[in-house]
Amino acid sequence: MAFWRKKNNDPEAANPAGENADAVTPKVSPQEVGVSSDQSGAAQQNEEVKSPPRSGGLLSKMRGALSKTRQALNTDIRDLFKAEGRLVDDEFLDELFSRLIRTDMGVGPAETIRDDVAKRLRARVVQLEEVLQTITAQTQSMLEQESSALKMAESGPTVILVVGVNGSGKTTSIGKLANLLQKSGKRVVLGAGDTFRAAAVEQLTVWAGRIGCDIVTGKPEADPASVAFQTVDKAVEIGADVAIIDTAGRLQTQTNLMQQLEKIRRVVQKRMQTEEAPHEVLLVLDATAGQNAISQARGFSDSAGCTGIVLAKLDGSAKGGVILPIREQFQLPVKFVGLGEGIEDMAEFDASSFAEALFAE
């Protein structure tokens, strides 16, 4: 059996900004989620300290999130130059290639960027700025995609299934995505389909309370497919625009759990009466995982029918270049990127802003 918790409509209890740890649905106290009142206050202070400013636009947020990658990369490339500039020859190109590899962008993208620099600048004495401009333009070209917009249902609620390995930032990403959609005017229902991990249900319930959206939960170790069905059913019943369903974290090699995802898909299709549902299957990848994220993408894209990627924890990694081989190998669109720890620190992916934030000084 699944349980539906209505969104919190009390304006004094709900904080749309999502930075008040006490602003959760009345059914969930700090004690129920394993946090004392003192801990809750400390958590609120920590979030206020850690969360970046909300102004400055997408480029500003991207720059903040990619600062570790950019600083490491620019320092490495800057070390290749002397005050009078640097001749672009084979030695320089080899050194540039090795620096690019350190961002975890992989051999293929690094070779493409190196070859583009060679084509445009070989045999010239150049300054750092000119090389960075060339790299930025090529990176932007490699990251271009038709659209990062979510595919919305023609009628009824749009159903989004969210998958990923344990610890990828999946549940937090769902909360941020729900907040983003809610602020755009969509009514959202969350489904706590990770029924085997109590902390995931508690965490998602807290997110729902902070955002002010509805949530459906099940008993511990309940059938996740049943929770998914009930979530879609509730979304249809109340006229919600979007239903976002969490799933248990799993390794891409766990065949039985991958089969569980197939069951969830089937019951969603049955309730929606269309094979187009779920309309999106978003794979959450941890940017700090580097090259391991690629094997995750390979396993999930084959087994779960993924339609897009959410790149989480971008702010915590100096390996932001991993997005390039993911795009190169799988052609899955990057839909969203996680830019920090706050509830509003998620943005729709933009290739131009990403490339500029990755390399611009």
C-alpha cells in the first residue's frame, strides 16, 4: 500500500526558497528524519553558508560550479606559456593533450580539441587567451545538442523516472528538479520508489515539504512498482502536470534490479494507457566519479532506456570534462546540471555557458 501526503499549503510553514530546515510538511518532524532540533538548526546554518548567491544568471552559476575544474585546467595550461607566448608545435600540442586528459574528458575529446588547436594555430606564437578561446569554441561545438528541454506528455501528467547508482545524488536531484518545475508553474507529485532505503524516503519527504508538492510513499520494502503506479494514479487524480518517481540505487550490473526497472515502466504504461510513458528516464551521474560515470552511463542507457542525463555534484569535482565523453559515446542529451548544494542549484544545461565557464579565465 502506498501513502499519499498532501503538499503543505501553510505559507508560514513552507519556504519556497527551500533554505529553512524547519519548513517541512507537518507529518515529518526533525526527529522523524533522524535529526534533532539542534541539528536541524545547524543544518540550516550550513546550507545558508554553503549555498552560492542566487543572482548573476546561468553563466555565473556555471562558473561557480566549475571553478575547481577551471582552476586546475587553466593552471595546467598557463604553465605551458612564457611571457612572450608559446610556439604551437608538436611539443606544445602533446603537452596540451596531457593537460586536457586530467579533466577526465577522455582521449577522444582531448584529441579533437588538440587537433583543432593545431589546425587553427600551428606554427604561430600565441598567448594563453587565444588558445583558451579556441578550446572553448571547440568544446561548445562538441556539446551542442538539439534541446535539453523535458519531453512533456500531450495529455495527462508527464511521468519522469529517475535512475542511477547509490550515492550519485539521485534523490537530491529529484528534489531540485521538482523545485525547478514547481517554480515554473507546474504542479508536481513525487513518488518515493526507493522503498528499500528508509533514508531515501525520509529525504524525499523532506524535499516535498520544503517545495510544497505532493508525495506518495510506501511501506518499507514495498514493491517499488506499486508505489510508481500509485504516484501516477495520484497525479492523474489531482490533475498534476508532472510525476517524478525515485528508484532504488543500483549498479548497472545488477540484472535483477534492472528487471525491476522494467516492471516499473510496465505499470506506469498500464496506468497511463500509453507506451510513451515514462516520458523521460533521467540518469543521474555523479560528476566526481570521473571515468566511472561512463561505465554507469553505458549500463543504464542499455538497460533502462535512458532519455537524458542529470550531471550532479558538478561543483564538487575538478573532473567536469567527463561530460564530453558521455556526450560523444552515448549521444544522450544532458538535461540538467547540479550546480551546488542548495535547493535552487540546478539548471537546464546550456552548451555555450558550460564551455565558457569551463575554460574562460
